[in-house]
Amino acid sequence: MNDAIVRVLVFTALAGLAFAPLEQLFGRHRGPRPDRLADLGFATFGGLLVHLGVATLVGGALAGLEHLALAEPLFVGVGDRTVRTALEVGVGLLIFELVGYAYHRLAHAVPWLWRLHAVHHSSERMDWLASFRQHPLEIVLMTLAQNAALVLLGVPLGAHALVLLALRLNTVFVHADLELPRSRAMKWLSELLATPAFHHRHHQCDGAPRNFSTVFPWIDRLFGTHDPAPAGPVGLSTPTPRSFLGLLVLPFVGRRVE
């Protein structure tokens, strides 16, 4: 447990040290940050709840799937270790993202999944800290769904770990309050990889939900859910609790959240 506490706190601290100064230089928002304590609660205590859920529930479920995995790891025939690892990580990211895209769309369509996902959408300001506002139960469900695919495909543990690290860093990045340079190179790059502007549109309060991908925006183009327009105000139209504990129980109270 002590190791888990250290990992959660270290990742949160490093994310803040990396992105908070960048937001001061290249962000749009200034002044007091609403709900900071609530999001710090999700980044710390919420992260520990996720660790417990993953260690007890997800770990056991994934271990039970190992006997169904491919007999040999992906790309076992590739002799060059560097090339093999690059292929494993690339395919792992793609599979992870496709499963995440499917789950994300379901989270907006299935009422009980939406009640969990609405906690994430309740943030009224996009920045690095908002990336941590996710209900622990939803993270456990997503972790199970996304990691199960990698286990079944036999993605080696090392490549699997790199995929998870890349996704965690990417999640903080796409929520960050950053205005990227409007250059031709950046426009080309944003066609391949998600940017804060792309993901902020997903958090827009009004209008149909769009931009469900978190890494590869071309998946949304492929399935017709891409919107290149700048994001309007973010958040939910329904008033929600402002505290960590209030948001933690929000999915289980009776009122509808939109």
C-alpha cells in the first residue's frame, strides 16, 4: 500500500510540475481555479481507490484470461528487438484506443455508464488537473476492458507497461489548458494525434458529443464522430456537487445528470 501511495503522489506531482508552468505560459485561463480541492482528491485518494480496485478485481479477472491468450506473443517472429517492441507498443496503443473509443461511446449512450462518466464531464474548466476527475469505478471498468484486449492478444508485459504509461501521460496532455502553435507542421500532427483543442470539444456542455478518441483523432473521422470546431463552454447543464465526496456519490443518487 505504501508503494501505491508513493506512485500516486509522485505521478500527480510530476504531472503538475510538467504542465502547470506550461499552462501559465500558453494557457487561456487565468485567475482562481474552481474545484481545485475536489480534483486533487481524485488525483490522490481517488487514485488509491483505483489502485485497490485494479489490484483486487481487475488483476484477478485478467489473470483468468491468460489461458485464453494467443499461444505466442505478437510479432514473435521479428528478430530485431527494437523493431519488435515498437510494433508491440504501436499495436497495443491502437487496440487500447479502439476499445477505449467503443467504451467511451457506450458511456454516453448507456444510462448507468453515463452516471459514472458524468463525473468526468462535471469539470467546468479544462486543465491538467481536470484529467484526474474520473470516478474510480469507471476507471476500473475501463482498465478491465482495455487491458483484457492486450492480454488476449499476448502483448508482452514490457510493451503493455509502455502503453499504459503513454496513455496516462496523453490523458493529462489532452485535458491541459494549452494553445498549441498554429503552424503547418502542427496541423499535420493534429491529424494523427489528439490535441487539447480536439479533446476539449468532447467536453462541450451543449451539442451532440463528439471526439471520443483520446490518442488517434482519425478514429473519430473513420466512424463519423469528429468535430473540428473549437469547444464552447464545458461542463454539465445539471448542477453537480463541488466536493470530492459529493462527486464520488453522484452516480448513486436519484437525480438525472445531463
